[in-house]
Amino acid sequence: MSKTYRVGIIGCGGIANGKHMPSLSKLDNVEMVAFCDIVKERAEKAKADYGTPEAKVYTDYKELLKDGSIDIVHVLTPNREHSFITVDALESGKHVMCEKPMAKTYEEAKKMLDAAKRTGKKLTIGYQNRQTPEAQYVKGACTEDALGDIYYARALALRRRAVPTWGVFLNEEEQGGGPLIDIGTHALDMTLWLMNNYKPKMVVGKTFRKLADQKENTGNAWGDWDPEKYTVEDSAFGFITMENGATIVLESSWALNIADPIEAKCVLCGTKAGADMYDGVRINGVKYGRQYIEKAALGAGGVAFYDGSSESPADREARLWIDAIDKDTDPVVLPEQAIVVTRILEAIYESSKTGKPVFFNE
């Protein structure tokens, strides 16, 4: 019989309430027994909504980590805090799910990976878009080599006017950047995973802050932003060359004058066929001397590698994470994979600042 895992939540804001705690609450072998937030009221509300009757509330995460009965910690804080909280949690004997991105910088992410190796505890990063029906279908096609050698891809995270105006999303110090590190990270993770290619060679990138100084009538989905607090880019683009010669174009934006926004999707082009997520999943290629485009059926029960539409990507992510701990198997998102995403994002920012390409020598 599976044991019941005791989970501590560090950071009780939007992503905790919108994703992690609702998904964990659906699992029979999970109890949320500790909640930490610098705003005590948020932690108290999280306990009331999701905690066991005896769950504890903290404002200092180090106090939560002293509880030896806690098996797992979810780190759901601003990006600046991901690394040191995760390292402390691993060294206190907890398995860790850290929300994306892994960290602000490659150096910080490396500390997390080293701590996981040193302690033997499991570490994963919250890239739930791998669990969408589209991603699962395309992964099946890639695994079966239906696309052949994938040598060109586009990783897409383009919003028209959907700048997150709450929390610290616009704060460069807290987050490390804007749409590139916030939503571009999802598209890049999914693309690298589908290609099964984690060896970047060179990156050229450019970030823009062209629309952020607009003060009113912005048309933003969540209301007008404050330009004085908008210290990150509003769009960012990167060109990534892999060691095997494959290339990836990464496009991200919170605010961009684009008629057809598309988020957490990708395009793959291989020697046998191509795939895209513009309209569900489409596979294109040539049969019997004729070009074809086939649209995949993504309904429940009709798609290999997918359990059904009743389980959301967030719920599936949580279930598979707890299963990995329970069965002592690798988590779906390996820290060795997530650190490559962080390294590429950092290189795009660096390239934009210097006007030069960034080469990876290791």
C-alpha cells in the first residue's frame, strides 16, 4: 500500500493556488501539512483551503524545513528565491518540486542540480506543458521516429496584450526577466524535450522594451500596467544552434502587435515529416508523391501516450511527480534537462545586452 506523503508549500501566491495545491489535493496519498509565505494571511488561507487540520503556518521557510516529518516541498516563490530555497530544502532531506524556471541564472541552477546529486533527493521543475494532449501526441510521433531527424524548430510563446500586472512579474530583480523567462521557458522546454536534444552550441538573442512605456488604454487583458514598475522586456527572441546542427527559433512576448497570438506551442521540421500545434496537432509530409496534412484526433481514449481529457496537464504533472517518489523512478522533468533551458535563456539575455553571440564551450 502506498504511503501518504506529507507536503510543505513554500510560497502561497498565484501559482500555488492556481496549479499546485488544487492538483495535490486530488491525490489520495498526499497531505499538505505546512504552508509558508512572507504574507502570513496567504499561508493561513492556504491552510484553510487545502491543509490538514493540524497543518502548520510559517513566514520563514527555514522553520518549515526543520520539520523532519515533511517528505516533499514545493517551491512556488518568485524566481530569485528558487535556488537557495531549493538547495536548503534538498539538504534538509526533502524531495523538491520547484516551479519554472529552474532559476534566474545558470549558476544558481547548477547549485540546485549539485545539491540534488549530493543529497540523493529528487528534484523536478514545473513544466506542465509537456503534459498537454498536443505535446503528448507529438512526443509519441517523435519517439517512433515518425518525423525523422528534426533539424529546425520554432518554440512559440507569443501574447498580443497579456502582461501579468500582479505580483512581481514586472520586476527584473525578483524574476530575472519578462516573457522570455516566464512563458518562453515553457515553449523552449517542450521543444527541447520533443527533439530530445539538450546540447546547445551557440545562441544569438534580442530583447525589446517597446510597448511598456504606454500608460493607459493599453488593451491589456489584466488592465493597464505601470511603466515605472515595468523593468523587464515586453518581447524577446532567440536563435539557437545545437551541436548537431539543428536550429531552434524561440519567440516570446507579453505585448506585441501580432494578430495571431500563440502560447506554449512549437513547430518541428524533420527529414521524414513535420508537426505543428497551430490547430491542435497537424502532421505534414509526403505520401505517394503527394503532399499531405493530417490533423490528429485528440479526444479522450483516441490518442496514444495520453490518459484522457479528464486529467488536466497540472493534475497529470502532480500525479506523475508523486508516483516518481513513490516508485523511486526519475521524475518526468529532470533537473539536467531544466538547467539547459535556464542556460539558453540566460544566453539570450546576455546576447541582447552585448550584441554578440554566446558560445557554449563545455
